[in-house]
Amino acid sequence: MIAHTPAPPYYAVIFSSLRTEGDNGYGQAAARMLELAREQPGFLGVESAREDGLGITVSYWSNEAAILAWKQQAEHQVVREKGRATWYSAFQTRVCKVERAYTFQN
């Protein structure tokens, strides 16, 4: 699904990852993180795709303070550590300011 975001400016956190073999509780944790993120002040939406081991998740936030609050959220911190130890062979996180956005819908 394409996230419905407000008019810019807002922020995007791009999380690109390579998974290890097996689920090892990943699916359940990912669903919980999405549920928890949706409860966070400043969360605007998320888009995610995975193919051939590469996953890209883009979450949208109203401001940098909201991103920092999400990063410091206790349950999210625990799951991030589990990701480093169990679920990911590599990942990269990028934080971007969205200054322009264009929409097309048929």
C-alpha cells in the first residue's frame, strides 16, 4: 500500500536490510513494531517491500523529534537488538527530509 502523507515538509526513514535464513520470530515482531509505530506521535505512514532477500521499509514522520522518540522507544530498542543478533545479515538506515512529493492515482 502507498502511504498517504501530508503536504511536505516531513521526514522519511529508509530502512534497507538483508535477512538471515528462517523467520525466527521476525514476522510477529515486525507486526508488533508496525502496531507500535502507528501509536507514536508524529507517525504518518509506512511502505514496505521485500524481494530476493532485500527488504526496504520507508516510514514517514512529521519531524525529527518524532523519529528520535521512536528510536528511543523501549520495545523498539529491544527488537532492534534482536534484529542485529538474529534477523539481519546487514542493514542501513537513512533519514531524509521530504521537500517535494508528487501523486498520481488512476
